[in-house]
Amino acid sequence: MASTLHLFLFSIVVVFFSTSNGANYKPHAFHLPIRKDDVTLQYYTSFEVGPTQFIVNAVIDLGAPFLWFNCGDGYNSSSYNPVPCGSSKCKAAKGIGCLGCNGTPRPGCTNNTCSLYSYNPFNNSLRSGGLGEDNIYVYETDGRSVLLQINVPRFPFVCADSGSLDGLAKGAKGILGLGRTQIALPMQLANAFALKRKFALCVPSSSQSGLGDIFIGGGPYYLLPYTKNASELLITTPLIINSVSTAPIYSEGDPSDEYFIGVKSIKIDGQIVKLETSLLSIDKKGVGGTKISTINPYTILHTSIYKAVLKDFVKKAASRKITRVASVAPFGACFSSKTIASTMTGPAVPNIDLVLQSKSVYWRIYGANSMVKVKENVLCLGVVDGGSKPRTSIVIGGHQLEDNMLEFDLASLKLGFSSSLLLHNTNCSHYRIF
């Protein structure tokens, strides 16, 4: 009887926190799961919106400014509120005008509503939609387990339509932006609950054996079977603000919402790659530099950097007696896996170091993150040619982020990175205890 009563009381507590205003409760931090879609190679997460707890699967875009999703696919919430155009919230969100609607009022069809452009990077489309607010439900974490479901009141997002979804993973209803804005998820949760202005990503290489993590509000971070706090593994480097927006549409003077770091040089097996170092800096027009992306599946390099990296990688691979084979698009250097040994960090190929603020600070990319299996017995170097005039010289893509822990400190403007977690006998695919 005592056990039954204890379970009953616990259930009351869970229900209370799941349905009451989360602002009355101070969580330690928040957690959202990350899944990888094997067809599109996109990463997505899930959360619930409104009193019916409508489930939204949203593709994760690290540099996007806000959340948008299709409001016309079963979402009809009594707690939804449109944000009026001209209001302080509209101005804070950098609204672009005013929307109206002739139909029956519902989310996505309201008058005098603040308008924003939702951007789909997978089909390069922009569509205007109304900014609104509703309660969303996300889970608290202590870094080990997923705890109570918390009601986050009046969370801002843009209502899109079904035409905005082309190119997204099957079942995805929109895009979750984690960019450097006040209305993106990290700052919204940090401000609402007085949390540390930090968030962390642990991107899975596969969802077959578990899920990855978004942590919001700071550590600790536990990634079993590694038993220590993974934040102790992190090396830090400054986050650089690009003073010119990299968004598809912006106003003069807007900085970029994306996350840039200061790569000073590239080494392959300890040898510096000879390249035009001016490409590694951001110029007055916002061109150049290095950013981190969750929407590009592989790292993209300026043509001259790409050629230099391929040349040196192939040379170092040959010195290891690794046999080169015919290239498989979109990759330019492929090898016979029969001539490559296996290690705890993946294929035994030349290591690639992104050297940062000093020679002793570098992000090492091991074989699991540098090589891509394209067919039986063939592995390719997972970087692609971005052309001779890209906006950004180096875009670190999803494959290179997998099974690495990344922490974005928005207060001190620092990135913490672990390099491969495989070195510590763990990864980013696991299941959290509820």
C-alpha cells in the first residue's frame, strides 16, 4: 500500500509539472533528443506544442534564427496567440511587416500579425508566415536522465504551410533554429528560466542504437558508458561574430546568426597544408572564415583549400600504403578499405587538425569523421568542393560533427569541443533514462 501511495504521489508531481506553468519551477537544464534520418542525412528533434501536445518533428538548423513549422497539419491550439505587427515582440524578432487572412481564424490565419520569412535551406526557399506564441513542452535533465516534462509558456515560432516542407526529412514539420537570436530556443529557455546561456550538441552518427542530445542550460553532460562529466573533455576556442549577416535576406548592419570559429591553419598528419591563409579570415563584406553547420551533411571547402587538402591527404595516405581508387561523387578522393586498418576512432587514415587560436589548440578529425563509406570496400574523404567564390571558406558539416560533444557558450562567446568521443569509448547514440 505504501508503494502504491508513493507511486500515486509521484504521478501527481509529474502531472503537475507537465501541465502547469513551467515558469513557476526552476529546472536545472533542458534536454531534447536528436535523431538522424538515414535518407536525407538530416538531424531532427521532437517536442510538443499546445494543450493537445501536438507533436512537432523539426530538422535542426544550428544557425537558423527561430522555430518554424507547418501549422496546417493538425495543429489547432486554444492557447495560440498571434504576435501583433508593430509590437515590441515583433520588433525584437525583426518582423518584416504585417499579415492578414480572410479565412476562419486559426494558427497561421490571423489578422494584424507580425510577419517573418521562414527559410528552408534544403530547397533554398523563403516564405512569409505569421509569428505566434504557444506553450511548448520539453524535458528537464540533470545531465544523466530525462526528468519532468516542463511547460514553456508563450514560446515564439512562425507558422508555415505545407509548401515550405519540400526537401525536409520524411515526417518533419519544420525547422528548429538554434542561432544567435533572442527568439531561438537556447536564449528563450535561458531567459525564461534564468539558466546559463549555454547549449550543447551531441550529434549521433546513427539512430539505430540510440539518440543524440541537445542540452540547454549547461552541464553536467553524461554520455554512458563514459562515467565522468563529458564537459571535462572540452577544449575551448572563441566564437567569432561575423558582422555581416549570412541569411538569405537581411537588413544592412545585421550580423550573422551563425556560429563561426577562427581556424588559423590545417594540418594533415602533423604537416601544415599550404593554402591561401586570407581565406580563413572574414573580410569586411562577411566573406570567408569557418562556420559550423548541421544542415550540410559534409564539410564544404573553398576550391583552393579543397584541392590543397586533397593533395596532401592523398600523399599522406599513400605513405601509409593506402590504395586510391576511382572517385565517387561528390567526393574527390576515395580509397580501398581493404588497405585501411580499423581503430577505436574509425579507419586508420591520416588525421586532420583544424588549428585554432594557437598551435596547441586544435580540433582533430579522426577516420570515423573524415571518411565516408560509399559502397562495398570503398571509403572516401568526406569533404566537398564549395566552388571558387563561396560565402564561407570552410563549412564544417554534419558528418564531421558526429560523435563529438560541442558546447556553445553564448555569454562568453566560446565553443567547447571534445574531438571524437570514440577515444573515450562512448559516442552520441544512447538512450536516456526517464
